[in-house]
Amino acid sequence: MAAYTKKSRTRRPLECELSGNSGELNLITIKLNETLAILSKINIRIKMNNFIEALDMSIKTKNWYSVLFISLTLPDICGKIDSPNLGSKARTIEWYNKYLLPKYTSSVGAFKEKHVFLSGSDFYALRCSCLHEGSDDISEQKARETLQKFRFIQPMTNNFFIHCNQINNSLQLQVDKFGEDVLSAVKIWMNDISSDKNKISKIESMLYIQMIDPSKGFSL
């Protein structure tokens, strides 16, 4: 009982002081909200950056299969955040067409005719074939549009690269450049959605591989 009385006596003057300085209290509340908002953005960046940094590190360490697999996965992940009501195919193609299609569209020939080297449909077909079958042949993929086969090559020395060359229905891509294109697109997308609270909240619930200290215990 004595302990309860003591707490009550120390708390009441504080309540009176705060109520008498509503301006200061409002300022404290604003500062607190701003701090929480900053911490939330940091947490969001960490979660999405885990995917971004995984791709970046794979490029730097020349882990080319990791580069390819992550590059084919990220547009679907980002598309899910952008268009949660769409299926995997529709949202991946929609996101790809907005952020990556311009990189794989060029004016070719004497008349500078517009040519799409890699469409959203063919990208999704490659995603399915590569991730589910370990194949670069998309001839039997229902999603395919134009292409039938991909040829990926590793980067050569002296910063010389061969990328985005099409022969008939086969497209050659240099794997590091392909990964860099996806990496750049995801960063642009992150900037585009930075003020969208609804989309940002979805990033908060994304996969996060935690680091634990067994000596401190942990729970599932």
C-alpha cells in the first residue's frame, strides 16, 4: 500500500506540470511521432535492402546463378506490393513493363523501327522456366510471346560486354548487365513508392532473416 501511495504522489505533479504546458507536450508528441516515422522508414529500408543488397553482392562476388535467380524474382515481389489483387503473371508483367521494358526496347535498322528484345511476357516465361525447371528454354511456356530460347554469358575482361543480341527467336544476355538493370529498376521503384503508406506497410511484413544470440534465448 505504501508503495502505491508513493507512486501516486510522484506521478500527479508530473501530470499537472504537463497539463499546464500543453504547447511543450504537443511538441514532445510531434518529435516522438517524427522519430517513430524515421525508425519505421529505416526498418522498411533494411527489409527491402536485404533483397537489393543480396543482388548487388551476388554481382560483386560473381555468383551468376544467384544474380539470375534474384533478378527473375524481384519484379514479382515488387509487383505483389504494387498490385496485390493480381496474379503472379499479371503483376510481374505489369511491373516489368513499367520499370524494365524501356531498357529492352530499341530503335533498330535503317528506318529506326521500334523493336522489343525482351517483353514482359517473355520475361515471365523465363522466370517460370528458370526458377521451376532450371532451364533457359521457354518454348513450352504458355506465357511466352516471341522468344523461345535464352543464352546467358558471363562478363568478359576489360569492361567489354555483349548484351541483348537477338538471333531469330533466341536472345543473348550478359548476366551481370541483366542483374544491374533489375537492380536499378528496383531502386527507382523504391523511390516511387516512398510516400505511399499502404505499399510501405506491406514491405514491413516482408521476409527478414534474423540474427540471434543463443545465449540470450529466442522464441519462434
